[in-house]
Amino acid sequence: MLGPGPALQRPSVPWLVSPLVGVAGTPRGSGPTPTRRTHGPGSTARPGVDVLRAAVIEALTGVLGESAEQAGDLGQFLSDPPNPELGDIAFGCFGLARILRRSPAQIAEDLAASWQPGGLFRSAEAVGPYLNLRADPVALLEATCRAVADGSLWAPGRTQVPQRMMIEFSQPNTHKVFHVGHLRNVVLGDSLVRIHRARGHEVIAANYYGDFGIDVAKCLWWLQTHPEEIAPDTHRTAWLGKAYLLANEALRVKDGKEEGEVADDPDTVALKQERLAEVREVLHAMESQEPGVWAQYQQTRAWCLEEFADTYRWLDVSFDVDFFESQVEDASRALVDAFLERGVFELSDGAVVCDLRPELDVPALLRKSDGTSLYLTWDLGLAERKFSEFDIERSLYVVGSEQRFHFRQLFATLERMGYERAADCEHVAYELVVLPEGKMSSRRGTAIPLHELRTQVSAAIEVHIQAAEAEGTSRIPEGLRGETIHRLAAASLRYGMLRIGTNKRVVFDIEGWTNPRGETGVYLLYAVARLRSIQRRAGGAPALDVALPTDAGFGEALEERALLTHLLKAPVVLERSADSNDPSAIAGWLYEGSRLVSRFFHECQVIKAQPGLRRARLALVRAADEAMTEGLRLLGITAVDQM
């Protein structure tokens, strides 16, 4: 794309290999539309580098020659100018000072003096140690439009080493309430599936249902001992979750350590121990599939799975494979027996453990002395199955940060077993979702069931829509009202969860998350709806792969250039989100893009602009619409046409 230009006769600047020129490339409006970029031999696309940055890097590489190789990745020295009036992109010359034995300011001056305008860039100016570059806005708009049209805008963010991976997420427990705290896992995992697929990986989305074990037995025990409890016709999972809470309270031995709590007397402790023994009998009956208990278990389990499926449909989440604890139980037991016989595992007071020293001082408990399996036991069997049955190269577990030690034990145990693929397993941790008043817990009944949350968020969205209609700023056709509210509600929840980095807690705030004027999913969808509205009013936007007028004044408004250069950062945020397993970079890009769309419409006429300028601005509007729609899709958010 770049030509070195004529030789530069500047003896005073001997380190310049050639003059600094813009992108030569294909003249605007001529030649075929570029094909999708690849990262093969001869390609100019660079991983995680947008069109603008790639052009600067290539130009500087031609100028600096061997000095560029010594400096390493020139992209690390690129940044946005603090003020858009200074230029569209800046190159800091600090990294070249040691190599060229010149001050950064002198290097910047020499580069600016050698500048030959043309192609993608219009000017270069030295400002202290920085070389500030200003792009030709029409050339940049055309390059951006072509990239959007042929699908290559996000392509530099694609990996050069695609892998077959499995991402396990959601992992709901049957017989417990599916609440707002679980929502972060679901939308995070689903977004990571979308992001890694966009990055070029083959991804298998997996769910792992906690449908077995002592907690399920507690719920069934409560129902057996309270036959007067009749299941409702709807929201049965919440009803079962309440039964679990009541069972837990009936079994919990009170030691008096909690504030205001009175310790149980010996008789009460003995009674609760008897109850716990009954629960263990229910668990063993489940494991041996005794007809009465097994039928009760299968019926209640089916209720939960049906409601989980409804939740996933509402959120637009899908899975390629479903795993169940009940189906890995036997294989996991056999695996523990086999490695106990080999001497990798050992007996300790009747329990089966794995010594993990020196990595971990605490041994991994794989089977209790009463023969009961644990989560770690089942995860061992599932890990083996994932790699052997699905031939994956990488396995990601999206699970809360409170389970870090569990996964350290799991991966260390797999290594002790000689399992080479342990190094390809990764725990994607995230922090808790809390209410403004503190941590929520299904065990304590302080969590908001998701079916109630859906109703509350949809009602809040309806209130905002009615207010906008009263002001005359919203007109949603009646036939689209229900679907629009659904999309806005889902977007509110998804964006609220994903805009916060995974290393930070999310404070759930229903009023704040549905505010159309805040940093919310509603605000993002409003920006895209405005982009689409302008296109409809204009009778459509020009195709994205045609030449645009060069003398219409496009780019004179800072708001045009700011939005344009922002769109080009798409591959950078895609790479960052994939590498960190954290979609918040894409979420931030979308929010900033929405703000820039608002500023653009506030300062720039589109429909009433002169024909040439109108054409260019409509092309920018269409490019922004398509680029941001794809960004929303990566977060699992579906755009709306009207609001």
C-alpha cells in the first residue's frame, strides 16, 4: 500500500532512508473493491492495528529502515493527540532517541520536514517529541467504508493462530433460584464466545448444569417431609429454590456467632443431625436411582431445565453442548478409583485425596470418607471428556472469582495425573454482582429471581418510553412495541454487566441501568436507531464501496473526523477483549462511539447539507451504523430500528 517515494537528498538527516509519504495505494474511486484482508505472506494487515495505524507504521518503517527493526513494534508509540485539532494520530519519538542518538523533539522535526503529502495523509507536524499526523478525511472515509463493506474493519483483530476451544459458562444449579447474580456469568460467557469466534477461533459453547448432589437432595428432602407443599403452574424453579432455602435453614446448626443469633441447644443439634442423615439417605437414593426418589428428581429437574431454556431464549444465548453433573458422576468415580489404584491419589482417614505439594499445601479432597463425591471429582471427569471427545486445544471455565482456589486445585490435580492438557485449561474469573445494600445470596433469599428481574426491567423501560412519547421524542409502532421493549430490557442488563471490567464488582442498579441518558444499553441502541433514522429520511445511504467527492468540505468539522477515527479502533478493542477475556473494552468503544454520534448529529447537518457533503456524511452514518451494530452483536445485544 505504501510507496517509498523519490530519494530524499538531505545530508543533514542521514538516518532517513526515504521521505515520509502517505499511503499511495489505489487511487480513490478506481480499481476493484479490496478483498478481505488476511494475515498471510505479503499482507499489510497487522494484528490488532486499524487502517490508520497500519498506514503510519508502514510509512515509518519505510523511512526508518533498520532503525525501525531495532525499535520493535512501532505501534506501541502511537497514540491519540490530546486535542483533535492537533491531528488524527500521534507518533511519540521517545523510542527512537537511543537508537538514533537524537532528542525525540529533533527526530519529530526531521520526520515532519521530510513529509511529502499524498495518499491517506494530508500533513505532518512536529509538536515537541511527537509527530502529529492528519489524515485526508475523504481518503480515510473511503478506506473505512470499504473495510466495513467487505467485512474487514474488524479483520486486523483476528488471530494468526486460530484454535479449537471450548468455553464453559452459565453452570446453573437446578432446584435453586436463577437470579441476577448468575446473569453476569451468562452474558460474559456468551460475549466471549462471540468475541473469540470473531477473532477467528472455532468455539464450542458449553453449559454444565449442577443437577445432582447434596443441595438437590436437600430440596427433595424438604418436599418429601412437607407433602402439603403444592408446585405452582409457573416459576417452579423459584418455588424449588424456596424449598431449598427452607431445608437449609432447617438443617443449619446455629452456633450463636452471628449477631442476634441464639445457639442451638444439644437436643436441637441432635435433631438437625438426624435430619442431615435423612438428606444423605435421599442423596444415596438418587445415586442408586430408587424408583420413588428418582421419579421425583427427574420431574423437578425437568421443570428447572425448561425454565432455564426460556431464560436463554430471552437473552438470545445458545449452547453447542450441554453437560450434566448427573452424567459425569459414574465416570468421575471410576477415574478416582483408577488413580487411587495407581498410587497418584491416596487414602486419608477413609477419604481419597491428592497431595499437591509443593504447589499447594492443601491436598485436593476427591471423595469423602462416606463415599460422597464432590465438585472437584466431577470436574476431573469432565475435563478429560472435553479434550478426548471434542478434540479441543483450549478449555476456558467462566466461573466467579470466589472459585479461584478450586480451579488451582483442579488444574494441579490434572497435572499430578500426568494430564498434559492441564496447561490448556484456564479459569476466567469475574467478581460478584452485588446490590446497593450488599452481597446477594440464594441461600439467604436476598437475590432477585431472574423472572422477576425481567418484569421489573421491562416495566422501567416502558416508563421511559411513555415519557419520551409524551415529549414527542419517541414513536414506536404498536406492532413493534413488545419486541422493542424486550430488546431494550435485554440490552440494559447485558451492557450493565459487561461495561464493568471482570476484575471489579458490579453493583446492580435497575434505575441507573435503564436510563436512556446514561452509560447504558438503552443509550447505545438510541445512537444506532438515530443513525438508521437519518438513512431512512434520506432515502438510503450510498454504497460503501464507491468513490466520494473530494471537494465537498468533508472533514472540516472535528466531529466528523472524531467519529471516523473512532470507528477504526474496532480491531484494537476486539483483540484487547479477546486477549483479556473481558468484553469491557468493546463496551467502552461502543459508549464512546455513541457519544461521538450524538456530537456529530448536534454539530453537522446531514439531510440539509450540500449534495457532495450530504453524500459523504451519509456514508459515514452508514459505516457507523454497521460498525456499531457488529460491536453490539459481540456483546449479544440486538439493535433496534426505531425508538
